[in-house]
Amino acid sequence: MGFREHAAHVRRILGIVLAVLLLGGVAAVLVTGGDKDTGTATKTVRGVIGSEKAEFFTDPQVVKALAAKGFTVGTETSGSWDMEELPLDGYDFAFPSSKAPADGLRAKAAQKTKATTAPLRPFYSPLVVVAHSAAARVLAGNGLATLGPRGTSGTLKMGAYLAAARADRTWQQLKGSAGHAELSGTLFITSTDPVASNSGALYLAAASYVADGGRVAGDRAAVTRTAPLLRKLVQVQGAQQSGSDAPFRDFISGVGNPLVLVYESQVAAQLLAGRPMGDLVVLYPDTTVSSDHTLVPLTENGRALGELLSTDPELRKLAVRHGFRPQGAASEFTAATQSHTAYLNQTLTGVRQAPVPTGKVLHEMALRARDQGDTA
């Protein structure tokens, strides 16, 4: 081999060596950069949640706070009662909107020996009715509600409202409704499907409690006593949504019924985010139900996530930002919403909490309201 050929051969070898070194350097940068991007997240957990918590789990600040504690959380939404029909394989947790569906999920999980601990209740939210201002004023003018000084919040008189529903009252029969084209037809509150969704079922629980003289339904006879009224409350609505998120979005967009049952958290989140409220009025039923958002752990990682949501100060703060009331810490919600008392009843003054029937009775109540249960 001549000198030139030898030199060229050496250059080729050096080129190959340099290319390998450079590629190695690039690979090292990419790996390091990847580690830097993923932070400290080491546990990936998957869960099924009520739709009203979807924005909480997709909030970039919540994602960041969970990653800082070693969690990446993936979620799917479902009606709280529909969750029991889902296969639980592959989920680390289920997060319905109250204790009753959570009890059913825990029982189902226990059959598969997957449940690791009792359910956890990181936060809660009372049910409220949102109304457009014209509708709220008409209700107040007919003794069905009272309004605060600013007219943006008030109280729905459940007894009077249920009497109107029982009598099939229409908006046109209420004084002050003339001139409001949107106030026509039968007076009713839009709620979610009680067979599929927690908020719809809890609406029936509160209505049953009031209609039955302040007694919580405990058996089939109690369900039968109020079934005709509950059937009216549901069937006048026609098709119902299986989650509370869509009806609230429709209301904010100015479409749909002028009275809609939602979680207080949905209203509070709107306020705390500085979003437009339009002519929204918040009516707290004088007898309502607080929905305890209940996480059912299905694996150890699911349990750890539930404990973190319950105890971590940053995540509790973020839960409040999404309108939820942390369990055992009323002051956190009160402080965060201090500038929004024109809409929010922070201390729930004048609001009675109705006891909730067992999951079995509540499910029977929902089926009877939908004409899907035993009508004997």
C-alpha cells in the first residue's frame, strides 16, 4: 500500500471513530435531556373519573405537582354509576362523585381481591342550581326562591319547587314570565341521568327526602311513596346526559334549559379562573346534598395517589382552584373564594344537608324514576 493510500485509509478509520464518538455524545445528551423533561415521575397510574374532575387532572399545574411527587396520571371519564359496569382490570383507581357508587365499586373490587384500603375522600362539593337571571327573578317573584341583594345568588325553596313540579306548573303560569320567550313550557330543572350519573341520583335523594317529610328512604316502600313525583322530575327532561360537565357547558353557552343542576365546584372554578359569568345566578337548594368525591384504590399506587390528593398542600390548593372544598379544611375554600361571595354561599348558611340513602336504595330510586324498575 502506497503512502497516499495508507493516509486515506487512516483518515477513513479516524472518521468512523469520530462519528461513533459524536453519535455517542448525541445519545448521551438525548438521554439526559429526556430524564430532565420527565422530572421525578416514576409511577404511572390509570383511573376512571367523573367528568366534573376532568379539568382538574388535565390542569398543567396539577400534572406538574403530581410529577413532583412521582406520579403520572392518566384518566378516562364516565358517569359515576356507569363505572360499576366497567371492567376494573388495568385501572389503579376509580374516582366517582360520591360514596354510594364508590361503595359498589369497592365491593366489586374486593371480589377480585384488588382493593387495598378504604376509599378516600379528598374533597367535596354541594349540589346547586344555576339559573339565568330572568328565570331566577320569576322564581323569586312566585315564592319558589329568594335572591340576595345583588341578584347573583340565592336560595331555591325545594318544598315550593316540588309542589310546582307535582302540579305540572308551566313558566307561563308564573307571574313575570311574559316577555321572556325562553321561559316557556313545563317548569323543571335539568339534571343528569340518575341511573348513570351521581349528580342526577343525588338530586332524587334530596327531592325524596323533602317530599317524604324529611325522611331518608330506607326501603322499597319509601321509594314507592315518592316514585310518582321523582318520575315527573326525570321524564319531563327527555334525553339526559350521563355526566355533569356537558349540561353546565351548555348552560354557560346560553343553550338548553334555564335551570340546571350542577356541582358548586363547577361554578367556583369558573369564578376563580376569571371566566365570564354572563347572567348566571347560583341558587342553593334549601335542602341539598353534598357530593363527597370518593377515590376507590384498586392498587397500591392508586391508594398512594388518593392519600396524596388528600394531604398534599399544593394539590389541595389546586383542588380549591378547581372549585372543590377540601375535606376538613373549610378555611382553604373560604380564603380562596373571598372575592366571590356575591355568587357563593361559603358557609352554606340556610342550607340543610339531606342524608343519602344506601347505594342499593338510591339505585332503585333512579330505576323507578326512569320507569326501569319494579312498578308494583
